[in-house]
Amino acid sequence: MAIVTIVGAGFMGTATAWPLTDNGHTVRLVGTHLDREIIQSCQNRRFHPTLQRELPPGVRPYPVEEVAEALHGAEIVVGGVNSSGVHWLAATVGPHLTPGQMLIAITKGLETDAHGDLAILPDVLKAELPATIRERVPLAAIGGPCIAGELAGRRQTCVVFGSRDSEAVERLAVAFRTPYYHVWTTTDLVGLEYCAALKNAYTVGVALAYGALEKSGGADAAGAHMHNLAAALFGQACTEMARLLEVAGATRAFAFGLPGAGDLFVTCVGGRTIRLGTLLGKGHSMRDARARLAGLTLEGAEIIGSMAQAIPRLVAQGRLGAAELPLLRLLVDVVVHGRPADVLLEPFFGGTASA
Amino acid sequence: MAIVTIVGAGFMGTATAWPLTDNGHTVRLVGTHLDREIIQSCQNRRFHPTLQRELPPGVRPYPVEEVAEALHGAEIVVGGVNSSGVHWLAATVGPHLTPGQMLIAITKGLETDAHGDLAILPDVLKAELPATIRERVPLAAIGGPCIAGELAGRRQTCVVFGSRDSEAVERLAVAFRTPYYHVWTTTDLVGLEYCAALKNAYTVGVALAYGALEKSGGADAAGAHMHNLAAALFGQACTEMARLLEVAGATRAFAFGLPGAGDLFVTCVGGRTIRLGTLLGKGHSMRDARARLAGLTLEGAEIIGSMAQAIPRLVAQGRLGAAELPLLRLLVDVVVHGRPADVLLEPFFGGTASA
């Protein structure tokens, strides 16, 4: 049995404490500076206020000031911050890492460098670790459909762990697997992270249909919703994910497996990301939507922002056609350029349908 | 402008009258012997009782006895019966068809012959048409996500028309396309029909999660549902559809486009097929579920029945591995063999996850 240190006490980071403690590991849960109230509640009442659950025995909460102590002797470090916290994570955790510790991130995102080239967050994280340790700590990430509250409720959950280090990813999978937490593994870390990030962007796209429905006044007198439109957006989203995986030289089949269609499905039916797309589809500007959702991490909008830089770069490199990815381009127009969310369906699916 | 005769006055057949009449076509709507009350209501009040909508002007209702008159002079015939009505359709419509009429079916299904080989319904239909006309009537079918009530409500809808006759399918698309009914075309009729049929089977699979949730007493005290499980089943469903398309030599990309992931999504979030899977997932036997759903066409169960015969045939032919399609095999066990719906997740996605 190992010591596992989770850095970041939000929903998803904390939820991994359930399978880990069920497997007999000792878990140290370190809050960031944003998690002070959570850690205080965990220390005083052993209750996680956003997950609304009592912490499992075997979890010890730590404030951020004690991160060095919490990392000491840990075999596995779980990076439990969201995409905007990845630089903080590298700066905070990096100096205390020791060779052979494994780092697995739940962070989902894609960043662009100064040229507009896409980088997956595990690589961003790695680049910011101290040079002395960078190549000596195997890095892994988690993809696939997982609502944190369900994992903490020990509901059946299927995920994919990815790492370029095939031995490390198998060891990590063994450490986490329980009868309710099913872990597949892949060495295609790039493909896994593309899906994990893109599904947040495309959920905004699917949710445009829910917003359009609200804008129209809801279901009509005969009870018609706009599921047909949502489903068309869903199919186009999977198709564009498949194309982006292909462009990246990654596993195209992820588009119709757990990391792509599976994770997109769970985010559309059970996640919080649909709120942004619903507001935009209803006719709110991005500026207005952002104000209404103050306090919520808009990971979908961040990914769309990265893709706004990446698309022209991919076109300039000849890797993507000028008219490809019409749904993602629409999302860029709406989220980055503040244009109205008028969905033009004809260019979808290769553009063969004309009205 | 053309005369279009819809045979079958149920939900989906009748719903095509909206784009057709909006395009200025004259529509004749023929009820089957099961549609007597519908046709009477359409004749007396111009109101379709199951769609809960007034018929558009330009639609003339016909009882089944007048089918010959209704077919006379029609350019396009819409086969609007469900999968169990396809033999009736061939026998009823066949004798009255004339060369050059185009027949487009909304019927979704797969049948097996005496050997267990799969046949798509347009081919079953074709084989039962009179020999003199069989090769002189282009056959087409409709796939993709389309809830009939939304089409009749002129909600945005994206579908795929398929026919081996590339010229006929383009002419049909032109006849149906409106600013809200977007039609893509394909000559891969087999792939399109596989998806249209299989999505009904796999919706039963996804809905097992909803039944498992009900069985467990619903959301837990912290609000956790079973979306993670539903999403894993959804991803596995798309993965198995991709594999079956590959085995059939059809377009694998349909699995993550409109005909596969798109149509599965709409059926899972807005269709009636989830009721069967929910009952089975809750622990009801197939016999019991069938009794509770009396009156509902269980197209998912019919497809699963066909696949029960097809799977061993494909394995015997060396086209499918003995352990492939674990979700479809589970559905066969539950629906055909009456076994309990215990979902074993480890064999999914190539079987690399072991607890």
C-alpha cells in the first residue's frame, strides 16, 4: 500500500480519494489557496462541502503551506487542479518532487504557445518542473467520462489513464482500480488529452441547441423539443474530434470511445459546461454569459480560446483545410469574437447538404 | 412539384409531410389497417392524434383500401411503416408500383435469413416486390437523428438519405430539403441501415444505466446519478457500431457521425426506446418488460433478436472474434435468453481493464 498525495481539493481531485482509500492507500489531500474553506471543513468535520460527502477514513487534509510535508514519501502525486492551475501546480509541487514519484493529472486542457502550436497540459506541466527532476518523474493523465460526485458515490465509472511511460501507467492503473472504478490504459497521451480538452469545447456547441430551445419559448404546444438539433451538433462534435485526432497523429478511435463520445455524452447530460452553451444559444453575448457564470471555471471557453489560435496555425501548416471544423469555428466566433450563435448546419459533415 | 404518397400514417411517416408540403408537393397520406383512427381523425378534423398536430394544407388522407388510387401518378413513395410492417408494405404497395417511381423507407431494421446472415430492410423489401418492377424502382432509406414530433414542429433536423442509386438519392434529397430539414446523401445504404437499426439495440444498452439507478433507489443523498455508467455504455455502443460497420465493409465514420453517435444520442435523450432498457436495467425480465410495454413497438428488442442469430454466424465465418461486441452479447443474453442485466464492464473497449 502506498502514500498518495492529492494536490487540489476540488471536486475531481478529492473524488479520487475514494478508490484510493478503498484500495488501502494512505491519502493526503492538499488544498490550494482557493480551497481554504474546504480544507478547514475537512479538518474540523471530515466533511467535503462541495462534494457534500464525509471524507473516507484514511484521508488526511493539509493546507497548502504544508505541501512539502504532504509530498514527502508519497509514491503517487495526483494533480487535482483545473487547467488554469497547472502553472501554479508545477511551481508548487515541482521543488518537492523526488525521482521515481509518479504524477497523474486530472487537469484537462490544451494551451497554445507563442506560435499557436497546441501543447497538452501534461507537457506544459513537465516543461515547468525543475530541470533536475523533469525526466525522472513519469507523468500521466486521466480521460474518459467521470462526474466527480458519482465517483465519490462509488458509482460505476470507466476511465482511461494515459502516459508515454507504459510501465508507469500500468502501475498507476493497479493503484486506482476498484470494482467500481474501471481503468483502461493508453500510451497515446496526446490523443487522450485532446479529447479531454475538446469535449469541454464541444459541449458548449451541443448546448447551443438547449439555448435555442429556451429562446424559442421551450417545447411547443405538441411537446417538440430540440433534441434533433442537439444530436446533429453531437454528431458533428464527434466527427470534428476524430478529425483533430487524425491531424495530431493520435488514436482516431478515441472519438467514438470513452475519451471522445463517452466523455462528451456525460458532460452534455450531467455536467456544468452546458450552462455556458445554453446561455450563448439563448442569445447572450460571451461577455454577458461570463458575468452570469461568475465563479464557475469556464474550461470550455478556455479550450475554444486555444483553438482560436491553433486553427489558423494548422491551416497555415497545410494540416487542416480552410473550411474544416465548422462547429469549432462557430464556437470561436461566438466565444472569442463575440458574434451571435447562429448555427449554420450546411457546412457540417463535409458540407454536402444544401438547403 | 411532385405527388408524394406516404404509406403508413404513424409518427415518422406523417412527419415527412411537413417538409414535403412546405416544398409545394402534393402529399397523399395512406393509413395502414392499424391507422384507421388516425386517418378518420385526419379526414374529419385534419388533426393527427398521435403527433398532436393539425395536418398541413396539401395533405390528403386515404384509407388503406384506396392505396392503388393514392399511388397512381406519384413520383415518390414514402414507406412509413415500422420494421414489422415491411413485408406488408411490399405486398400492399408492390403490385401498384410503376417504373421510375422512387421508394424511400423510414423503416429501420435488420433481418436475418435462414442462415443467420443479416439483410437490411430495403433489400428485404426489394426481394418481395414483383419481379417485373423490382429493378425499376430505385430504393432509398433515411437515417440520422430525427424525432418525428420535432420534424413536424419544423425544428432543425439533420438526416442522411441513402440509396445505391446515386442519382435517385440526390433527386430525393432535393424533393425533401427545407431550411429546417437538412439532408445529406450517401450510396452506402448498408452502413446507413446498420446504424439506423443498431442504435435501437444500443439505446437499450445505455438505458440499462437508468434502470440500475432506479433499482438503487435513484440519486443518492449527495445527488449522484449514474451518468458515468450511461456514458461508458454509450462509448462502448459507438465502438461496437464502428466494429460492425467495419465487418460489413461499410463506412466506419458513420459510427461517430449523424447515423451512429448522433442518432444514438437523440434516441437516448428523447426517444421511447429507453423505456425497455430502463425496465431491464431495473431488474425486470424481458417477459415482464414486454408485458408492461404492451402496445409499444420494441424495435430495439427485434434488432437484438436478429443480432442473436447474426453474431454466431459472423464468428463461424471468421469475420468476428469470439469475445467481440460484449455489450451486444449482454443485450442478447438479457433480451433473448432472459438472463439478468448484470453489466460486466471489464470486457469493454478491448478488455484491457481488469478490476
